[in-house]
Amino acid sequence: MAVGTQPEAFFFKPTNYIPNSQLPVLLYRKALPLPLKENLVKEFLESNNWIHGGTWNAVPRHHFHPNTHECYAVVKGSSELLIGVGPLDSEAEGEVIHVESGDVIVLPAGVSHCSKSFSEDYRYIGAYPKGSLEWKNEYGRDQSRFESLALESSSVNVPDWDPVNGHRGPLSKLWRL
């Protein structure tokens, strides 16, 4: 892991069904400590105040979390994540982002994501800012709830801790608009 790793930033406008966020999705390439072992990655994230929420394989269903930000720390394999669109949107409105072992992607509350394709061994740790609410899933199928979900998503506090670089790392700077 390179100290002071800087992320790539991706912006997504709201769709008719997905609030997305004015905050960018952040992607840190090859940012996890070696060796890539689940317990070591969990300790690394938690040392940066991002709390382990579970370890999963691919989630191919479009979803977003209106009440918390989420971090994927890829410990094995690779995936093509489709970001920024829901199941009723055109995929062309979103972006496919390749992630692989060692990468960390941080998704602001309200940003839709799913695994479009993935290797058989794909595995990631999901982590959430310390003190955040337990995540809830929304699926972007009910346009009548858009406004309330957009308001909820935009009300989630920006954490002071970056999952890769720690206290006041790039996330806290890039997410303070």
C-alpha cells in the first residue's frame, strides 16, 4: 500500500429512480495492505474508523443505501461494477468500473451499484463509517419515493476518516463541497 494513496473520482447525476450523490465515488487502486487476508483488511479498515459490515461475493442486483456510505475492500478476484443506475435506467447513464484485489471503492449514500460481471473467486469486505446507521437497501424501482430517498441520502454526514488514508484523508477533503 502506498502511503497517501490518492483516489480516482467519479461523479453521477440523479436518474429518474436513483438519487446518486453530488459527492464523488472514490476508487483507490492497489491500496490494501499485503498480504491480502480478510482479517488483516478488516483490521486495516477498522483502524481507519470504517467498521466491518460483512464479507461477500458479488451482488448482481442494483441497489443503494440511502442512510449510509459504503466501502468495498476487494480481497480476492475482480468485478465489473455498474455504478450510478438502477434496473429501470439505461445502463448508458452509469459507468462500469473494474475493481480487483487490493482496490477500495467508496460509494456515497444514494449511489446505486451492482456487480455486472465477476470472477468466481471475487470477494470483498463491506465497511461503513463508524457510528453510521446500519445500512438499508433500496432498489430504485419506485419513482414516488425518489424525493424522500434523495433527501435522506444527502443528509448523511461526511466522515472525518478516509478508509485508506485515515483521519482527514482525501475522502474528507473531496467530500466537503
